[in-house]
Amino acid sequence: MMHLPLGLPGWQELAPIAILLLIFFGARKLPELARAMGTSITQFKKGLKEDGSEGPRNIDGGDPPKGE
């Protein structure tokens, strides 16, 4: 018996989820949903990369106060 790390679903968990997705959204809508998810993940990663390269910022977007 092969043990996978916790948190990774196997085919037994993925099959019912896939069937439910087909029932709720239909076969025509699933590619659009997958494309939208991929686009949002790409934009999220790009936003994290751009935000992290500028250094620390305040919540309002201004520069942090200088040391006294």
C-alpha cells in the first residue's frame, strides 16, 4: 500500500467532484471556468511578484516611516 502525503486527494475523491462539476456546470461551461481560474492564478502570482519587489509599504500604499 502506497501512502501519499496528507492533503493530496486521490482518484476516489476526485471522481465524485468531477461528476458533481459536470452536473452543476455542464460540459460546455467547464473549459471557460478552468480558463478563468488559470487567468486569475496567473494574475495573482504576478501581483505577488510585483508587490514583493518594491519593499515594505504601509496599508495605504505609502512608504513606511523612516527610523528616528
